[in-house]
Amino acid sequence: MNIELHEISIRDVVKNYKDSQEEGVTGYDGKLNIRPKYQREFVYKDKQRDDVITSILKNFPLNVMYWVKNEDNTFELLDGQQRTVSICRFVAGDFTIVHPLRGFENVFHNLPSDEQKKILDYKLMIYFCEGTDSEKLDWFKIINIAGEKLTDQELRNAIYTGEWLTDAKRYFSKTNCDASNLASDYLIGSPIRQDYLETAIKWISNDNIEKYMAESQHKPNAEELWSYFQNVINWVQEVFPTYHKDMKGQPWGIFYNKYKNKKCNAKELEKEIDRLRLDDDVTNHRGIYEYLLTNDEKHLNIRAFTNNQKHKKYTEQDGKCAKCNKEFEANKMEGDHITPWIDGGKTEYDNLQMLCKNCNRKKSKK
């Protein structure tokens, strides 16, 4: 990994600055890709944006930025996009700031010529980084990033750039993007912070995101990912057609990968969902969906017997296992439902028996 520190003036960075909206943002005389197509939108609040310009006017140092150098001597902006866009927009006259000394609002072109020059001559500290994708990703992860912290997916996006990522962001990374319109009720996070994109890749790759992105980086489009994502959501809506709030944020893609071929009766599942929601022994309603797909009670967190109940029953049984009738210390025994919960048994004292661990395991396997 080759990393070099450079001082670059704002004058040079803003030269031929161009904001083409969804087509990207460029500067440094067209050699710096400030925001590749469909990368995250500008997320600074007005105060954060204004503080960048105020710091420059006061000649305070801004934290270092990071550019990755490409083979054709162009650059991708790794860290510092929000600060760079703030600077470029101010110089372009897109917003005003309250002058830190005179107290009234100014647009750049109305500042005295000496202050305009002061801003344009201000030196930004920028690291040029060259290396393999894995080296750049490892390096970028340990950078002490100031300002608006990047998410893990934003870090990956900075490395695995290309036509595939550009197309993927079109579906998953914009406000009111296709993924948001289709499935915002099922997803958590924000599309512009790359949460939707990360979720989709995590699903299709079975949580091997970086491997999938590396393999897809040079593909011409992300149609495979988008088609897969639509299939997942269509499957969810077919299997569980009635929406409940706790369906949001479930690992639906992982469920789809495992159980998409399982025959399910949506009407019967909905009745079971209603029954489980009313069952006081079910303490984890979010686990209902995975339970219905797997029949594994662990996803429901069935209410356990209390320590007082188990101690009382242990004494009542004279310290003997209710199955093998052997004596055990209390910590060698476990509370068991005489009538299993799945067969309608409740977590009530009359349905409690103390079994040794071995007998309890044997019963659970039946």
C-alpha cells in the first residue's frame, strides 16, 4: 500500500467543479470523482456545512482527506466527500454563510477579494492512496474518519467501484429508489446510507458481502441482484401476506435462501401467527416467522419456569429425576414441561417436572 500526503489548494480542487446530479460530482479539473454515480447523497446539515467554511475563513485546519489514485492518474474520493462538496458548493455560490467576524450573511462572490483569495489559497491535506482492493479496504477501515462517519457498506463502495456498483446504487441507494418503493416496510436503515444495498448483498451472498462485490465489480449491471431482491420480497408477501410491524428488519433473504421451496399454506400460517401472538408463553414475537419455517421452538423464547417453581418442585420430588428416579443435585436438573408446549402445555406449576439433564435431552429428541 503506497500512501503519500499532498497539500492541494481549494483553488485546484474546485477547478471545473461539476455537479451532474445523479450522474455524479467531479472536481480538480475533472480528475477527481467526488461522488460516483448514485453514491450516497449529501448528508451534512446546514450547520455542519457552514462550519467547514467558517473553519477555512478562520484558517483552522480541516482533518485530512483521502483520495484513491487510479491507473489513469484520476482519483476517487475515499473520505472527505461532505467537506469537499461543502467547499465546492460555497465557492460556486450555492449557499450563504454568516460571516464569523462581521456577523452578516455572505455568498462567496460577495466576500472581499482578499477573503476570496484566502479561501482559494487554503491548503487541504490529502493522502493519495494506491494499492490492491483489499489493501485499500483494510487501510480505509482503520482511518480515524472525522465528520460524518461512513458505514461499512460506504467503505466497501469506495473500494469496489465500477459499472456494477453504479447500477446497484440506482436500485438501492437513492431516496425513493426502487428498493425503497418496493420493500421499505421490510427493511431497516436508510437507502442513502447504503443500508438497503448492504442488506440485499448480504442476502444474496449469505453474508459474504465483500466476496460478492469483488466478483461482481466488473459486471455491466446489477440485474442479478435486483431480480433476486424482488424474488425475496414477492416470496415474503406470498407466504406471509398480512403485514405486521415486526416483519421489518427480518433476515428475509436468508429465510428465502433456505426455505423458498418449502410448501406453505398462507392462510394456515396466518392463523398460527395470531395464535402465537396471544400465547403468553411466547416471549419473542419477532421469532414467530422463523419458527413457522423451521418448527424450532428456540426462536420463540418460550417462557421458562421460575427458580422458585423449580426449587419447590425439586423438593417435592425429593431431589429425584421424575423419569429415571435417580437422585441429583439441584444444579444437575432442569425444569421440563410435562405436556410439551408444542402440544398445548403451559408454563404452569402443575405442568412442571424436574428431570436430570440426560433424561431431559432424551425427551427433547423424541
